[in-house]
Amino acid sequence: MRIHHIAGYKFTLLSELTALRQRLLDECCALDLKGTILLSLEGININLAGTPDNINTFVNLFCQDNHFADMTFRLTHTEQQPYRRLKIKLKKEIITLRQQSVQPTEKRAPSISPSEFKQWLDENRDVTILDTRNDYEIAMGAFTRAVNLELNDFCQFPSSLAKIARDKPIVMYCTGGIRCEKAALHLMNEGYTNVYQLDGGILNYFEKVGDAHYDGDCYVFDERVAVNAKTMREPS
């Protein structure tokens, strides 16, 4: 069976979360989609899988909401449904950092596109490549020369700043970009300059430029366990 998997997020001020949760629950159940949606006052984080037609129908319906009209999704392809059930949860944060000074609905740190990041890596530029993922994710694969902060949980990121050099530009990355949205702002709040986040994370890099300068696979939080650059391309 051919399955499409979508992953996307957006930081945007939301209200009436209970009603939004019910609407999304009804739509996903009607389309037999499985996966996880996280909702909070700061935005939404989506990981869903289903048949190509049903995924397309969901995205078209979802993007009719003005809050999410410009939201983008990373698309991967699988042969089996990677989720056992559907979960739509109301949370305090769609990615937990517990730093009140970090407000991604108000501003965003500078980003770097996959193609430009690849060019920097091709040129061997003197930058700090910072992996904001957990240690067990990094064990599955990472960019060459990336700094591993040895995190067990993203909430530990603020306490790891002593490991991050201040004397050169920083390009940080994660799976799909969501963790870097907050991590980059936290670094800027702490006085770091020349901080960039890889736009769309590893998944967008795989989709746009392949796996150059990346060793291994990318850990994902479903039954697939990991994906690679080939997974980001439509099978023939």
C-alpha cells in the first residue's frame, strides 16, 4: 500500500483550541488519517499519514483556514502506515523549551536555505554546525562536523550553552525545523550573533539537495524509525 506522510508546523497565535481540536479530529477520522497533531496557544505541529488522495484532501481543507494558509509540509513516502492511531493533543507548547523569553510567534531568527547551506559546506566555511536534536537521534545520522550537545531532552538546550562557541557563525538544524525556531531565539536572547537556522531542517535539506555532507539516516518519531534522502522523492 502506498502511504504519504506529511510533517509541518507553524507558530501562530491560536484560540478556541477545543473547537479546533474537534474539527481536526472529525476531518482526520473521515479521511482515515493516523498520526499526531499538537495544538497550543503558540501554534500547531502536525505529523500525519494516509493514502495520497486523503492526505491531499486534508491539506487542501486545512489550508483554507487563514491561520494556516501559508503553512508548508515535508512529504515522505512509505509502503505501510507508520502510526497505529490518531492523537490530537492540547499542549502548553508545541515544542517544549520552558523559556518564557522565547516567543516564536513574535519574531523569527534568520534562516539559511538548504542550497546555501550545502554551498557553505562545499566551501568548508568556518562555521559552527549545531545539532539541536537528542543524542539518540544523532546516533542515527548527522551532518559532518556537527556539534553534538549530548541532550537527552530538548529542554536541556538552555543549560548547554557553554559548549557552543561564540566566536564564529552558527548554523543550527533539527529534523524539520521546529526545535531550531526556539533554540535560535534563545541563543540570540543570550547575546549570540550570526545565528542561522536551516530552513525546514534535515527533511527539507534531503528534499532539496539530497544527502551531501550528511552521514547516515534521519531519526523520526514513528514506526519507520528513520528516513533518508531517497524517502523524500516520489517513487517511480
